[in-house]
Amino acid sequence: MNKIKSLMMAMLAIIATMTFTACGSDDDDDKDNTPISNYDRYQKEVNTTVNSQKKSDKVILLVAFGSTWEQAYDTFDKVVSEYKSKFPNYDVYLSFSSAICINNARAGENVAPKDYYDPEHWLTAIGLAGYKQVVVQSLQVIPGEEYRRVRDSYVKDFMNNRNGDFTDEYMKSLDRNVVVGTPLMAEEGDAKNLAVVLNQESDIKAAVEEGIVAFMGHGNPAGYDYYGGNIRYVQLEYFLRELNPNYYVGTVDMKSTYAKDVLAHIKGGTFNFIVGDVAMVLEYPTNNATKAQLYPLMSIAGDHAHNDMSDPDDDESWYSLFNEAGIETNAYETTFTTPCWRGYKSGDEYIPALAERAAVRQLWINHTQEAIDKLGTDEALSTPTTASEE
């Protein structure tokens, strides 16, 4: 199932990207009747948004992969709102790095149409607006493929003035005034902090005292273990299991941690893990628990949470596989007290995502503050010299 989905997503990404950058119709002509591309039209829209909302010379750009679920949109709105509250001296904007999510949100898939834009458009608008301090905060969970794209493509291109949008004087002013906030589990210590926080959440605490709690992360497929990020899932599980042996962590895309692997770990035994360049041998005692609660280890509850994890009609969903193994499993819960989704009614079944938990949002905010503390130092990003060669 995972390989087929990955191939389909790759094909859709190509189509979506082509759609995202295709030429507009004659209705999108500029004043001189020259047709403008969707790319340029979107840039004008983002420029207008930034110019109308700019209140400061300092900005935080939040970068998420994106989603097409209303619950996820409400979660992102909550994150933005909290960032504005915690960083009142900064303007705060949100971008999607997924062309598919941007296009589907604009088309109104499942919900009313909503415009999100990619980091390149936002950073261009931010530069044109003359912001003096730029903080780009990743809302990813691990330093994987999406984080690599944010840091090494979008931000790097911005700092190199790839499209020549900014003056030499402005680029010089950005030297050591641009930083990137790291993902939720950038380091081993972050995995330990997250384990402590999750174990203190009332709904998770109640579930793990009654039976198994299994978290479903995303992960990167073999060969794409950017920055060694995949090891964070294994480390998180280790730290969680130090707190309670009923905890397990798996992923959608990472070998040795698929749902069937997690079920094998529950049965007990010795298992070989190869995560990137790291080889491990881990022993799991037999767990005879007859109940399980599933949770997404992702910032939002979107397609993976509602389909790969929770779909009762999909024989390969975590919900189906756990129940087939004889473990009475819930993928939804009714005890979560701070849902972001505005359509939620008290007592309804719900899938809470990481960014819906205030204590987890604080971990991302801590990373942002750590990044801000680097501004003006050699740990901030530098721009290439713009001096003319003699």
C-alpha cells in the first residue's frame, strides 16, 4: 500500500506543480494585456497580503507541509494565533510546502476554498516589504525531506537572491538577520522532551494506563534519511517506554516501523533495526494487553491520520491491522478537551494531532526562541558578498 501511495503522490506532485506554475488565462492579463503566469499572480497576492498586514520590521514565517482537511486548517489557525500571542513584536505568516495541498486547498477540496502559498512566494514578499529580521520556523516533526527543502532550497535561494528581486543593500542588511527554527525532534534531547510532554497529556496518560498506546509518525522511506532524522522515532519510543512499557512508535514510510512491525514488537522478541547508517538490536518483552489507542505523531490530523491510521474500511490501516491481531483498538477518542476543529461537538469522536496540544506547541515555540537568540551572531545565516569584483 505504501509504495503504491508514494508513486501516486509523486505523480500528483508533478501534475500539481505544473498546474501551480502554468500560464494563466487572458482574464489574468496585466495592464498592458500581457498574460501573466499563475506564479506571478500568486506573488502579487502574497505581496498584497504582506503589505496590508505588515506592522513590524521582524517576521516569523511558519512552514508546514500542508493538508486538505478542515480540522488541519483550524489547527494551523491555532498555531498562528499562539505565535502572534507569544511573539507580539513579530508579524506571523503561514506557508505550505506541498504544491498538492496548496492547489487542493485553493480548489476547495472537502471545504470552502482557502489560499495558502509556498515559502518562496512568502519569502519574496517578505523581502520586498523590507523586513529586517526573518525567522523561518519549520512545523515538521523530524528533520526530514520537507525540512531539507525548507532550509536548503527556499531559505538558501532567498539568501542568495536567486531571482534578483532585492537590492544589494538590502541583501547586505540581512547578513546574520535570518535564522531557521528546527523541527519538533531535531535532536535526541528533543525526542526525550516530547516523550515527557506526551506522557503528561491527560488523554494519553489515561489510555496508556489501560493498554497499549501506539503513535503513527510519517518517517522517510529508505534512502531518504535526511540529517539522520528517522532515528528520532526510535529514540522517542525508547524514552516513552522508559516511562511506560505500553508505548510504541511506528511510521507510515520507514522500514522496521510499519504497523505490522509494531504488532510484532507487541508480541515480543529480538529485532534488528537499520535506520540510516545506524544498526541496532532491540528486545521487546511480550505485551499481553488487549486494548490499544492510536494517535498520530504528526502536527495535524489529515489524510494519514484519518486514512492510513484510522480507516475501518482499509484492511491495511493501523486500526484494521490491530483489531485483526485481536487487540481491541480505538483510533478516535472522546476525551480530548482542547480540539482545534471548530466543527467539533463535545463528546464526538476525535483524532487529536500534536499541534493541537498546547504543551507540544510550546516545544516548537521554544525552538523558535532558540533561533531568535541566534540573530546577530555567527550562528545566524550569512548572505554572500554582493560587492562588485574589481
